[in-house]
Amino acid sequence: MINNRHDLKDISLADQGRERIEWALTEMPVLSAIHDRFAKERPLEGARISGCLHITTETANLALTLKAGGADLVLCASNPLSTQDDVAAALVQHYQIPTFAIRGEDDSTYYRHIAKALGHRPQLTMDDGADLVSELHKNRSDLLAGIIGGTEETTTGVIRLRAMAADGALKFPVIAVNDALTKHLFDNRYGTGQSTLDGIIRATNILLAGKIFTVAGYGWCGRGIAMRAKGHGAQVIITEVDPLRALEAAMDGFRVMPMLEAAAISDFIITATGDKHVLDQAHFEVIKDGCVIANSGHFNVEINIPALENMAVKKHRPRSNVDAYQLEDGRTIRLLAEGRLVNLAAAEGHPATVMDMSFANQALSVAYLWEQGVDLENSVHPVPSNIDQQVAVMKLAAMGLSIDSLSPEQQAYLSSWQEGT
């Protein structure tokens, strides 16, 4: 039963969760260094934080870093199928961080958990998909005056927040952590690429080599998925609406075509656009028999699941995380993870190594907001460049890599316009 401190599946999973949290930390040296610094400097002393994030081992280590810095925080899940129940239990039992998250929770429970997180009366928010900020503005506007600022972790959330800002609806500043170079160039590309393929393979156990594999969207996530699918020997197709991204995909060696054409020949179709109904009824009407479809975008709207349900004459679950929809003409479409993020719903999400940089940006951005957020306008802000650079320097050092530095002569040359040929 839900209470003021937690709502979990099983508190007895806490020891298992702690082991996995500690395992992930071995691959997060930058966040570890920030944790140690925060523990000494206490930059978040007294800050009340509510976080709506994927409750995973990596997120747990971010939460522990913020707590070490003096923060008083409450967590809830940002997706019903991404919660790792043992991690949620460990956060409550071993680390005394109130957590409201149950893998597979229904929509009413999901939003009830967000309400519990908002009941913390946060001064700072952390979001992955902007559901917390959205609920705050819609249903808890009484709390807005006390909010100093927030952070947003993912592309979909940044899109929503920019739309809010454009409408004049956003009532506090938010830092787009997703847009930090040390986040999207690595997390979105390498993290999403590996973890999406991991989820697909775990769910299906189908060999990718030789298969026709379509990726909808050639943003940083789409690039990573396409790169990894190609590495598995798949024949990769890209579908796009942006001519520059489509051109880039073609120059990168991928086939480019409209989704209606791709659907008829694809063995796999993966959406990664952040938009709605990228796979729609028109595509289901021509889709290849046996095609596996999955989503790697934040919300489960990229695939028009209600249309698929209406078209199906039969539905069954041959494997965990696979729903097979049989159509009237006998064709079968196989949907993974109920159309939710396949990398988190059917696997474990991004490897800790890339989340190390993403959550280092989160931790430093939260501390920045606590110190300077009252002076920022109510819009979506980039991660300060010095934070981005700091994370890159720390990651290189943790990897044992060193780089060159400019000589005074080189610095003078770059800042001068007078010296030429």
C-alpha cells in the first residue's frame, strides 16, 4: 500500500538492488568524483528536489550524489516499464530515499506516484520526459512560486518544454541536460544504440544479420541504432522527414526511403523520433508478415497501438515482451515491450559508462540551478559550457587519456585576423 515514504513492488529485493547499484558505480568514475566533492562541499544543503526519472542503477547513483551534496529528494518513475524493482527497494531500505515506482504500474498509479513526488514541495525538479513539470503546471500550480528551476534529461522532454516556453506557459527555468555535448553525442548515440539492440535481441532472440532493419528518425538516437544494427550485419534503411538528416543518412551509406515503402520489406522497424504515430494504420496495411516493431522514443505514441489493436483479429504473447497481432489477411505484426522504450522495458537501459557523463551533467546542473537559478528567465536553457567541458575533461582523465593544449603562439594566431597566407 502506498505511504508517504514509498510505494514499491517488494522491499525484500533491496539487497539485490544495492549490489547492482554498487556494480554500476564501478563504471561511473566521473559521477563518483562529483559525489566525493559534493560530500565535502555540500552545495545542495537544504534543497528539496523531486525527480521523475527512470529508476535504474545509474539513476540511483545520481540520487546518492545529490544526497551527498545535502539535497532532500524524492523519486518517482518516468516510465511504467523502466523501473528496476530491486533498485527502488534499495533506495528506500538502504539509502533512505523516498521512492514511488513499480515496474508495470498502471497509468493511475503512475500519476499518483508523480503526485507523491510533488507533495515533497520541491524547489528543484529533475525530469525525463517532462511529465513532472507538466503535472506541476496543470495540477499543482500552487507550488510554482517555490520552484527555482529544473533539469530535463531527454529529447522528448526538451521538445515539450520548448513548446511550453514558446506558449509562455513555462513558469520556471529548465536546463536541457539532453542538449549537452557530453550527453547527446554519447548517451543518445552509443547508449541508445547499444541498449536498443540489447532490448530487441533479448526480447526476440532473432539473428539480425541479413535482416532488413528500418530506423525511423536519424537524430542522435537513430544514428546510434543504425550504426549498431549495421554492425550486426543488418541491411539498414532510414526514414526521415528532415531533408538534411536524410541526406546525411544517405552519405553515411544507408538506404533512405518513405516509411510506406520500408514497411513492405522490413524485418524490423524501430522508431526513434519523439513524434506521434510514426508507424500508423497505413503502414500496418502493407507491412511485411512477421515484422518486428519497437519504439526507442520516450513515449509509447510513436507506434499507433490503438490502430493496431483495432486491425487485429487475434493477439497473443509468444515470449515475454512480445505481443503478436494477427491481421485479417493472416499477416502477423510483432510488437515489443508494448510500444514503450524497448531498451529499458526489455533490457536494462544505457550502460553505466555513458550515463556517467549524462548524470554528471545532471548533478552539476542541479547545483548550478540551486546557486543561480533565481536569476534565470523562465525558458529552456543550455547546460553551461564550463560544465560540459568539465565533464569531458573528467571523463578523459578517468579513461587515462590526455590531449594536447594550445601554445601561446597558437592561441594568438586563433584570436588574430591579420596573419594569413
